[in-house]
Amino acid sequence: MSSELPSAIAAIFAEVGAAFPGAVDKTSAFRDNYRLHIHPEQVHKVLGHLKERQGFGMLVELSGADYLQYPDASDRYGVWYVLLNMDTGVRIVVKTVANDPAPAIDSVVDLWEGANWMEREVFDMYGIEFHGHPDLRRILLPDEFVGYPLRRDYPMRGKGERHNFPVLTRAEG
């Protein structure tokens, strides 16, 4: 484990490493942001363990990023979960990855119901599927929208889809 981790965080990360051998890719820290990088096939189990055994009962954030053309990036997409132990105030970030051609990881809606809309947003913007999600469909864009606008290979000015949608005036909106 990293020497820059506080002892309480290092103990949590060591316990996860012992409970799930081979699941932890690495740990990192930056400005009180303590990250546990987990292999995607183990992320649901690790998150369940952190919730049930370590007291991280609150999912604060779930989001994603596209690492296309990032220097030294070996994976296409990243997904992270910010967890909070409300008793101790400890906050950690669990990161994992997904890759093309069909980026997907397991849903955590069964662990935190609040993950429902967050997973739908990541799906809508990046096209990352969450296996086991109860209602994985677009949440921000119309159902007929084609593509994932936060992918780095999506054209900045769009793919000409604006002409497909009716123009609404302020009075109509």
C-alpha cells in the first residue's frame, strides 16, 4: 500500500486487499482523495464489502470519464464511486475501468438505490452498460438520440442531430 495514505485508510485498503486477493490494482492519494483501483470483474463484490463490513453506507457520487488520447492511459473508460462512512466521516473513491467494444460493468443499484439515476447518466453520456440495472435507458437525452456525447471521439459540434428535433420557443417550453 502507498506510504502516503493515513493509517485508517491504509488499514481499510489492506483489509480489502486481504479479503479480495488480486482485486486491487493499486491505491493512490491526492489532496485527501484516497483511491482504490479495482479490477472491473470484482468491483461489485468490493463495493458490497465496503458497505457491509467497513460502514461505507452512502454512495456520494458515481460518474465516468473517457480516457481516449490521455497520456499513458491503457483503458478507454473509467468509472468511479465516491463512498462515505457517515459514522467516521471517512471518504474514499473506488475506481474501475471498462473498455470497447462493449464497455460494461455490474450495476450497484442493489447496494445503493441512489445509484439508479447515476448509472443511467453514465450510460446516456458514455454508453457504459451496467449489468443488472433495473431500468437502463436514457435519462438526459431523447430515446431516439444516437451516440454518446461525452465520448472523446464524439464530434464537438454534434453529428447533425439538432435538425431532427423540433425547435421550441420559450413560450412553448
